[in-house]
Amino acid sequence: MFESRDDAPRSIALSSAPLDAERRHGARHIAVMRVAKLHTRHGEELCLVRNISPGGLMANIWSDLAIGDLLTAEFKSGHRAPGHVVWRRENRIGVQFDEDIDVPTVLGGDEDPAPGFHARAPRINIAARGRLRCGAHYYAVDLRDISQGGARITSADPNVWEKIDGPIVLSVTGLSPIEGTARWHDASNAGLAFNTPIPLDTIARWIAANRG
């Protein structure tokens, strides 16, 4: 089996851009459209970082994070930045980091990942029941993590992986059936690569509604 590669590199638009009045005086902000993972009191979730500086970021979220909530932002590079929410307007928040970050390093992606980290699209650890179809056969599976481009699943039947060969369809309550391919497996897990990435808005809302 091949190793999963469900996260094709995404382009990043860089430009100097002002934020709202809450920005720190003189801070240099970089406009980005970067999907990142947030570790929060709720668990893990996805966000869309729209603007980042050494001292903080602005992002779109799909959960009920509130002013004062602690969080840690994890980027595709593997670098993490702890901080807290300082403002919220509808689905957009402003985050102040506990310590200034080096923005080029954090946004470095494959060029400068954190030690021992392989850059990839953010994966969210989440538990959900699902069903896998391969040809005319259906198998009960448990979802363990998911990203826009793939997922890791487990099964109570350790022999199920030998029966899966070729295209698959993953069905999980709350999401439309997802077509893809089983790319790897070990004794208890299998990695799926989706044919088409799940739209960020769709997967982020589903994660927020189905955690814990």
C-alpha cells in the first residue's frame, strides 16, 4: 500500500494588510488564507487564518469560542502558538499570542517544519461511527481522524483491510458520502484519501457539531 498523501500544497497570498482597531500599534500583519488547527477547551477544530503577525492572528471559526478562551494554534508547518481570544465578531475572532512568533518560520510549511514533523493538511482527532462501501460490500468502521483530504479509520474486524481494494465510499452521519481510495493499512487502521477535498465550511461545521 502507498502512504497517504491527501494534502496537496496550497498557495499562500502574501501582502501587508491592516487589521481592525484592536491591532497592536506598529505590528506588521501578513494577509493569508491558511487552514490551521485550533486546540481549545472544546477539543480540536479547524479555522481559516486570514491575517497573522508576530503577536496574533485573525481567523474565521465555526464554533462558539468566546472572548477570553485559551487556545493553541497549530499550523501546517507543525509549529504551535498558544494564546487567547481578545475579540469576536460573528464567525471571526482575534487572537493574541502569549509570546511573539517568527511568522516566516510558522508559515514555512514544507520548507521549515517543526523538528520531526511532516507538513500536511490539518487533521482533527474525532470519534464517529461510519460505513465503508467497497464494490457491493459494506463494512462498519470507526472514524479516528479527518482532514479535508482524507481520514483514518479503524474496524472491529481486523480482516476487513484485506477485503478493501480499489475505490471506496465513506458514509458518516452529517456528511455527504465521500468517494476515495484506501491508501494504506496496518493491523488496526487504514488511511483513506478522498477524491475531492471536503469544503472547509462543510468539514469545519461538522467537526464543531460532533466533537465529544
